[in-house]
Amino acid sequence: MQGFRPIAGILTSVNDALPPWLSLRPPCFADTEDGEQVEDPGHVEILSMLANLNTSDNTFFVIYPEDEDRDWSVSVHTRPRARGGYEIKQHDAATGEHATRVDADHTTITIHVLEWISQRRLPSEL
């Protein structure tokens, strides 16, 4: 990820310190508008992708399941014409869920995204 420099030991410990329900999620990846791809994004990676969003050439990122047979996604978009913040859109064809919310706090958004992804686990992945 552009501008993302992991510091050995520190970033791993942040992701490892998360509650198990945030760490247990189906395999997934993120694509950013500027072409970066992040495998299995966790807390640190999502925070970094949020920090790298701007209103010109990197306005969103989308997280997809690794399994192509599963049809869900969660995306985070900047809101340049509004009062700032981000729009978070969730889609899951299996459950019929289509939800949108707005938030400005990076930590709150990150936890929300991780919670939502964790709920996409199949019973065999529990």
C-alpha cells in the first residue's frame, strides 16, 4: 500500500491485540481507487487506507471476499461535497443486506467494517 510502512513487531501486536471477534473474519482483500491491493486487511491496514483517502484521486476503497462464489462487499468513500466524513456501504447478496451509514471517526469506521466482515463468516469458518 502506498505510503504504508510497517514497523516490525508493532503493527502485528496491534492486530493481535484485537478482540477475537474482530480478528476472526473470512479471507478477503481490499482494492483502492488508486490501484493498490491489500490482502486480508486488518485494523491497522484499514486505518491506513482511511488515512490515505483524499478528494481527488483516491476517494474510496472496497473490501471483497477472497472466495469468488460469495457476493458481499463493504466500501468506504469520501464525502467531498457534504460536510466531510465518509460513507460506508455494505452489500451482502446472501442476506439481502444493503446498508449505508456515515461517520467521520477513523477508529469507529474501522471497528464497524471489521465487525461487519466478521459477520460474513460461514459456519464452517467459526
